[in-house]
Amino acid sequence: MSGQQKINPARHTTAAPNIAARIRKVQCMSPAGLHRMAYKEWGAADNPDVVVCVHGLTRVSGDFDELARALSKRYRVICPDIVGRGLSDHLRDPQHYQVLQYAADMVTLIARLDVDAVHWVGTSLGGLIGIVLAAQPTGLIRSLLLNDIGPVLDASAMARIGQYIGQDLQFDTFEQARDHVRQVSLSFGEHTDAQWDKMAADVLMQDEAGKWYFSYDLRLAIPYQAMTEEDARLAQQQLWAAYDAIRCPTLLLRGETSDMVSRETANEMTQRGPNARCIELRNVGHAPTFLSDEHIALVRHFLPK
């Protein structure tokens, strides 16, 4: 693969000190009104060197806890819950669960941080948001790390995602819910039992009847279910145009068995736009996590010292 390299799979967890995050919220605007977006803040609150880490479609800010601890001595690390997930509000109108709305929310968040530019680490959906923001000519994004995502969308895949995330699943025990999370997330790669427990706990809630369920707004599925082939084609054109406008240093991490970023797409991303450097991670699909020393080191080495 031109411009790409592989590394061995991650097999052990970073031993990080017990550093606590501050939980904060910022008010954002959609066409339907105000909503609050929650975020975790790590490191010195007055540090102007900021890394924003944004999760995937149904995940949450907790995905970056290990990475944030590791980076927080050098950077102020901000990990939001995209609206409709985690501790953030749900939107009044689910039609606004769109990348442009998420991008607008992130602009509001960055304004709250009182900095002119940030480094961006985006997994899947978080990477799409990063592409949109990095394409702007204002230099808002200083460097961009795309974790197994590119400017290619498939309408049938989007519809399949919509059907899956729209299911109202409930479980009698945490163990049942955790096992489900583990089964549907096998493409994340090899993890310890403790890591699977945390990845499940981060996205689950328990109701008064003792049932366990996913904490995200099930109406996230509505825009995906409504997407047509023409919608996907147009969105893909717009994403490639945004990618071609990016001028900041860009790194693409691709899971070796990813069904979200093909090797052809990865190759193309190294040849156009910011000419991203690509690193392929063995024995992982969509999407790699940042729970190991090896994966955290990739971020450390990419960010400026």
C-alpha cells in the first residue's frame, strides 16, 4: 500500500495514574432550540494546547479515558459526548442528528475553551466531524487524526446501521448486556475482560425496573434509515471536497480488516488532499481503540511535542 505501513496488534493496557476528569456542559443550538453537550476535560484548564477527542456513532467520551490520561500532562484534553449520547441532551428533532449539526456543536465547544485552534482525534463519526472542521480555511484544526474513517459512504451500509442502532434492546443483567456489546464489537480487536466491562458500562444504563439498555437516543437511526443512494452519493462528494481542502498534518489509522475504510480508499487518501500518512493496524477492524500502549504511542508520536 503506497504511503501506508502496518504495526503489530496491541496486547496490553497502558498503566496510567489515577487522574480524574472534570465533567462540564456547554449550551449549543440546533434549529429546534438549545441543547447541552457534556464533555470531559483533562489536564490544566488554562493550557492553550488542546486535543479534542471525539467518539464513534453510538460510543461516548469514555472511549478516550486511557488516552486522555496519557496526554493530560502535556495537553488539555477535551472529550465530548456528541449530542444524543452519554450525558449530553437528546435533540428535540431527530432529523438534526447530522454531521453539520455535530460540527456546529464542536465549534461552540471550542469557543468555550477560549482557544483559536485544536488538535483533533476522531474515531469513525468523530473523524467525519473532524474532516468538516479541518476543511475550513480558518485553521481551526491544527492536526487531524482519523481513526478508521474516510470520505466514503455506502447507502446500504448506512441503512443497515440505521436498523441496528434503532433496536430497543433491553437486558436482564449487566453481564447479558456486556456480552452483547462484546459480540457486536468484536471488530474492535482483542481486549481484556476488564476492558470489555468498561466499554460496555460506558454506553449502558439501568432503569428503575433493573433492566439494562443503551444510553444513546434510539432516534439516531432515523436519518440513516431515510438515506437514499442519491443522498449517500451527494454526501460522499461533499466529504471528498472537504477532505481535498484540508491542509493540516493528517494521520489515518486503518484497521486491517476494516469494512469502513477500504485499502483503495486509504491509498487515495494518501494521494490527495492533505496526503495523509496511513498506518494499518493488524488484527483489528472498525474501529481500533486507544486502550493499549502501542495505540496511545501512535497518537503521542503524531501530535507535536
